[in-house]
Amino acid sequence: MVLGIESSCDETAVALVTSDRRILAQRIASQEEEHAPYGGVVPEIAARAHAQRLAPMLEAVLGDAGLSLDAVDAIAATAGPGLIGGVMVGLVSGKALAMASGKPLIAVNHLEGHALSPRLADETLGFPYLLLLVSGGHCQILSVEGVGTYRRLATTIDDALGEAFDKTAKILGLGYPGGPKVERLAMEGDPKSVPLPRPLKGSKEPHFSFAGLKSAVLRAHESGDHSDADIAASFQQAAVDCLIDRLEKALGQAGPHPALVVAGGVAANQVIRSALEALASRHQMQFVAPPLQLCTDNAAMIAWAGCERLIQTPDFAGDPLDLKARPRWPL
Ligand code: KG4
Ligand code: ZN
């Protein structure tokens, strides 16, 4: 049983997860309201909010499960990548709990949490699988070959896809966080109405680029020739086309994988999910999309990454307590 702590962006989260895939208790406190007036996450505000909320949440989660720290086998905390102030709050709390309880600390890469979370939801998902990780901070294609063995096939050369959704929302005056709002507005628009670019489509390496798409959205909006709904729908369609083209390229390079998995906050998007499902079916791959609450930032995925580590190395003594939080930490 692992206690997980997540604080790398704007969600403070704590969860208790067992190696047989039960989430015994979890709490997630979003900071959406604090950051909304600024149109994006303000690191200083985020760090303070994590510091205020984390200790009561840890007590609450243990209380919800009716357990004390004695029952826990290890404490897993996100150690990066992310906003450094927030990561430090969660990691220092994890270290303090580990020190006080004598239980091992497991420092988890936030991206590894996303990468392994589909296995928490679906016990049939074995290695290897092709993972599309799409969130506000990341846009990568990984071959997940085992716990701790990740081969990065592609990344973004500029913006992450969630960031592009958030910026599009800002341009259209929809507010923050933008992804769900753009998706909702897109339902009322025509995805073929606004000519928008598909950056890097057809290029040799499977990398992503979304900065040019965002600029094109801005120009389309400023031209006054299109409705906001048409822009939202056309933007979403361009994003889908880029994802599918790049995934096809990655599959061509990496060879067949039995499963295609999507994770990260953007995986909540239903249009993107459907397109990925169709791609998987064309390639005779199993398609796995974890439930939405596991796709966005949460602590169950961090606790689960800790479980996976302990299953792999049962006598793991723990990461050193002088380990540093890492704002950047490629998987
Ligand atoms: O994984 P996540 O919760 O946080 C990190 O960035 O690590 O992802 C949040 C991102 C935001 O950019 C948000 O706009 C995007 O996921 N997102 C969506 C949708 N729901 C959340 N993007 C497109 N469509 C959605 N329905
Ligand atoms: Zn995330």
C-alpha cells in the first residue's frame, strides 16, 4: 500500500493505492479559482496553495481510509518535472512522512505517473505499449517497455497540445482552463470551415509543433471572418490531424505495438479519443484510455508508480532523503 502525493502543477492531490489496483482513498484540490483571474497557473500562488492544503489533505485521506501511516508500505511523491515551488512542497512533505514513519520514500517522475496510470485502470495492459502523453506541459510519444524503461519517440518542439488548447481558449475569450471549453464550443462549429495549418505533418521524425497553429488561430480570430465555434472546431480538427499523422509516423519507426494508450489531461477530449480509437483499430491495436479522473493530474497515478516500483523491486530501500526536486526531468 502506497501513499501518493502530487503537487507539480495546480492540483494538490493525495491518494492511497494498493498493488492489487485498489484506490482506497483519494482527494484532489484544484486551484482553478486562484489562477483563473490570471489566465494561467501562477507558480508562486500554486506553491502557497499546495503548502496550505497538503497537510490537512494527508490527514483526510488516511482518515477516509480509516488507516494510520503505520499501514502504509511506502510514500511516493512527485519529484519533478513541474513548477519547482509546488514540487518542493510535495516532495518535502513526502520526505518528512518517510523520515517520521521509517517508511521508504519513492521519488516519482510525474510523467512516469501518467505513463503507468493506464495499468492501474486496466490490469490486462502489459508491456510494451505505445503511449501518447498529452497534457498542459507535455506532448510526447513514448514506447513504454517496462517499469523504468521508456523510449521517447517524439516530443514537441514548442508548445504542448494542452497549452495550445489553453491559448486558443484565451484568444476566444473562453477563460482558463481552456481544453474542456474549446471542446464544448467546437461541438457547435464546422471543423472544415477555417483553413488552419497542420504543423510538421508529413515530416520525417514524429515530433509535434503547435505554436504555428496557435498563431493561425489568432489571425483567424482577428480577421473577423469566422465564428468562434468554427474556429474552435477547426482548431480541434487540426490538432487531431497532427496527432494521427505523428502517431502513424512513430508506429512506422518503432514497429508494431500491441496497444495504443493515451494519458494526460488532453486525453479527456472525446473527439481526440475517437480518432485515436480509430487509429488503433486500423493497426489492430488494443486501445486504452484511462477514466478521466486518472487522465488529469492526480495522486493515484503517483502512488501507483510507487506500487509498480515496489512490485518490481520488493526490497527497495527508498530514494535518498536528500534527493532534490527537479523542475526539468525528461523521462
Ligand atoms: O495532465 P493535466 O491535468 O496537467 C498537466 O498539464 O500536467 O493536463 C491539463 C491540460 C490543460 O492544458 C487542459 O486544457 C487540457 O489538459 N485539457 C483538455 C481537455 N481537458 C483538459 N484539452 C482538450 N480537451 C479537453 N476536454
Ligand atoms: Zn500531468
